[in-house]
Amino acid sequence: MTSFNDTRHLWALGAFLAAVGLVGMVVRREMVPDDFGTKGPYRASALDDIAARPSLFQADATCHACHESVEHERAGKPHEAVRCAHCHGLAVDHVALARRGAEDPTVTLPPAAEWDGDFLTKADLYISKDRATCLSCHEAVVGMPADFKKIDVAVHLEEQGASEPLSRETCFECHGGHDTAP
Amino acid sequence: MSLFELPILSTLGPAAAGGCASGGCGTGGCGTAPAERTSESSRREFLKTATTLTLGAMSLTLLPGVTAGDDTLPLPPHGGDGHGPAAKPMYGFLIDTTKCIGAGKCLTACRVENAVPDGQSRTWVERYVHYKDGRVEVDLVPETGYAESGEVQPAAEDVLRAYFVPKLCNQCVDAPCNQVCPVHASIKSPEGIELVDTDRCIGCGYCVQACPYGIRFMNHDTGVADKCNWCYHRVMRNEQPACVEACPTGARVFGRVDDPDSEISKRLATVPTNVLKQHLGTLPLTRYVGLTDEVT
């Protein structure tokens, strides 16, 4: 075997590989988040980011904290399971204002608005005294459980001897709000 | 030494044991110098032994009743007859299809809570209508319920039976969507809830294709993957997910399954439940009451 004396090529190759490795390490350091892999194969702080989202849909307990009389009115009634938000909106602003008002007496709460026909209305408190509110659950639709109270509006009104024309608030002419009779 | 004295190979025959076993090497092709005879023959001995052991081990796996691995499968979450990795989930979701009235309250609540764009949804409610003539039709409950939606309803006299099936993320223990993410933006949280790291997601959409339940979607507003995460932010504050909070009939039950006193634990202990597409082995945590074969 002839002796290998052209070592310059080996040094060049070694330097090239070292440079590639160095660049790779720098790139990896820049690209991979610091907390990656501390809890699992993901960015650990993402858990906190997602958990920090605000809770928008208020539980009834939030409303009942102030509106105790309504809680008593609804307790044990068939519509206890209907959420406040279904007829009054998410009322996020209302709750935030009320919390501020509890500490600062100068803060006044505006009255509830008229329902604009959109259940998605996010911020405002509203009162949807509209038959759509009732019928979104109670209109007789194929597929409902047999024991659920179903209403066919035309038949129901005829039974009750109601007169035409129908107003949008027709349900509330007989049925109460919070104390809705069955 | 004769290879066929070994009990394992006696069942295989000469062909399986390789050409050398029949003594063919002595006739030609193995022309080695006498000086190297010893090392050459020991190498041949080694090859013979190695081949024998390998084939013998392989033949063992063909025998009935003998498996290479551990055949004691761990129990799936919540019992049942599933298979796969053992898991001790913290949270569970129970859907009672016999209670759903198709009001769509859960849909609105979810959209608002999670800022889901119009036309997309993290959860939906399917209605299965079995007609008396044998047809089965499936449609989606409108977000405001069927009332005044203008949709033509099936005539009640034509319908044999009908029911609503809410769908949401199954939070699979062995989640296919999690496995395909190339940038680790799919997170299986320590609580067992599948999340999307929207900061890391590059919007490639692999996870959308990987989910066998069609739960994931590309959010039109953000351009990255989005999915039901059981309202992780609410759950971390000990609140119920928005859809559960909004349901007026208790068709959606959420809670700690590691707490035997929670409502969901009691329900799971008393009511027979199913999961969707159990044959896929994804081990869903969302369980259903009253699931029929038509629902997939």
C-alpha cells in the first residue's frame, strides 16, 4: 500500500463537516422554542397560551350571584335547565361592568337591549321575548325524544282559541318568563 | 455434525436449511486453498448454525398458539373490549343521543366561545332519519335549531325512527392526527386533551386528513388547523365546556373519569356506552349512549 500524504483534502473535508454541524446547531437553537420537550414533544408554553383564553359562555351561577330572586323563581321549574344565556345572550360586557360596579359605585349598568334576532350576539345583554326563543327547542321536529314537550304552533294556538294574527311575542302572552308554566 | 439432528430443522427439510446442508459445497464452487481450510470451514459452520437458529426462530412464529410478543392486552379506557395502549384518562365526555332534541344551543355556544368562523364548526349535530321504506337519511341540525329555519321536514308518518347524534372531538388516546404533525403543533396535553399550537402550526393540513372523524379543519380566519379541544381553557378553570354548559337537556356530560363520584363516572358505570369507529383502534374518550350501527 502506498503511503497517503495528501492530507490537505482530509483537513478540508473535516473543516467543511464541522462548519455544517455548527450552522446546523445554530439553526436548531434558533428554530426550536426554549421550552420545547419539557413536558412532551411540543412547546410546553402552548398549554398556558391556550388555557389563557377567556371563558365567554357564562354559567348560570355567574348570573345568580347577583340575580338571586331569579334563581329562586326558576328553581325546580321545568325550565331550570334552560340557561340564562339562551334568552339573554352571553352578556359578557354586562357581567364585566357589574363586577366593576361592585367596587366602584359610579359605574352604572345600561338596561338590557332588544334582541336583534341573532343568538350569536356576543357582548350585550338582551331580552329575547320572541317565539323563536321557545320554538328553537320546542317546535315539533322529527328526531326528538318521545318524552320531550313538542309544540306545533298552529295546532297549539287553535287548541287555546288564540286569535290571529300572531305576534312574535305570542308565547309570552300566556306563558311567563322565568316562571314559565309548562 | 448433521443439521437435521436438530429437532427444529427436522420439520423444515433440506430446501429450507439452505444449499450447504445437502453437502453441495464439497463438489465445487468452494475452491479454497488447503492452508485456509480450517478458517473457511469454521466460517461455514458459523453460517450453518446462524441459518439454523434464524430459520428455527422464524418457524416458531408460524406455530399456532405461539406469539413473539406479549399477548396480554391492557384494558382500554373505561373498560370495554377494545385494545391498544393502556391509558388512565382524567377527563371523559359522554353523549346521550336519547336526550338530544336538536336545538343547536351547543353549536352557538361553541362558535362564540372559540371564535369559530361562520361556515365552520368544531362540533355539529347529525340527525339520522330512518324511513319506513328502508331509507336512512342524515342531515345537520341548523345552528338555531330547525324552528323557522325554512327547512322542509320529513313527514312524521313516513318515519320509522329518528334521533340526533352530536359530534365533537373524540380525544383519541392513540390519536392519528397527533402522529402526522410534522412540526409538533399537535399536542396531547398531560390531561389527555388534544390541542393545536396555533403559533407553531404551518397549516399543512395533514392532521385534517388524518382524523378519521373529520373533526379537524383549517380555520378560514387564522389559516391554521383548528379542532374541538373540549374547551381546554374552561376545563383548566374547573368549568364545563361551553357546549355542555349550553345543553338544556343534559345530552352532553363532561367530567373527571378518575373521580368515581363524578356524574360522568356514575353514568359510565351504569349505562352501556359505545365509541365511534372502534375498529380503528384510536381509543376515543368520547363515549355515546344509544349509538346505532348507522352512525359512524
